[in-house]
Amino acid sequence: MDNTSNLPQEKETSVNDNTPKVTGIGGIFFGSNNPKETREWYGRNLGLAIDEYGSPFEFRNANRPDEINYLRWSPFEAGDSYFAPSTKEFMINYRVQNIEGLVKKLQENGVAILDDIESYDYGKFVHIMDPEGNKIELWEPIDSVFTAKGGTTTK
């Protein structure tokens, strides 16, 4: 008897899918009383590849395995205004696709959009608030910029 029909089916994702949505985690940011010492401790004790901002983690895109993607782990000075208006000492950065479409959808759903989309050579960013008062950073990355720069990453 074949029981595979009762198993959840994997959803196929097209590499051309441009649905406005989160596609992964892009960064984990948190407050620290001494960010430099914290970075050094994680490098020395846990083997993270450390730079002036924290650690860049490298991973492969599940839909395009030849593509390298990045996640940023970064301690900030405790109380840093970058987390405002949230009172939390952390922020999660989500990797997204079609940031403009996602912001439009969020606006239609009444989500608090904190700023305009900003563009940099490594991607586009915008900040929102969740219902619990957590500031969230949305990032539509251009990973190839980091790949071209090279450097040590945590793998």
C-alpha cells in the first residue's frame, strides 16, 4: 500500500516567483553593553568570522543552489536609537522579494510603515512595526555585491 499520498506535498517554488513575501532571515541585531567585546567573544569562543559589524553568515539559496546568500549577525550598543521606536533590545531583518509590492500589501493591511524604502548597492530596506511593538527590518538583498567583495564569512 502506498502511503505517500497522505504525506504533505512540498510546494514547488518557481525561480521566477515575484510574490511579495519574506524569503528568509537576513539579520539578527541585538543590544550589547560592549559590542566590540561581544563580537570578539563570539569569534574566539564560537568560531564566528568577525568584522566591524558582527558576522556575515553565508548560505546557499535553496531555489538557486549556485547563488550565495548572506545573513548579518550584529551586536549594537545597548539603547541604540536604530531600534526605536521599539523598546526591545533586538531586531530581526527579514529577506524579502518584491519589497515595493510587500509594502503596498502591508499598507493595505494597516501595518505601521516607519520609513520610505531606501536603496543601497546591496539592496533595498524599509522598517515596519509588528503588533507587539517590535521593529522589523525588511531587506530585498543584492547578494552578489557581498560575493564580489569577498572576505571571510561564517559558514
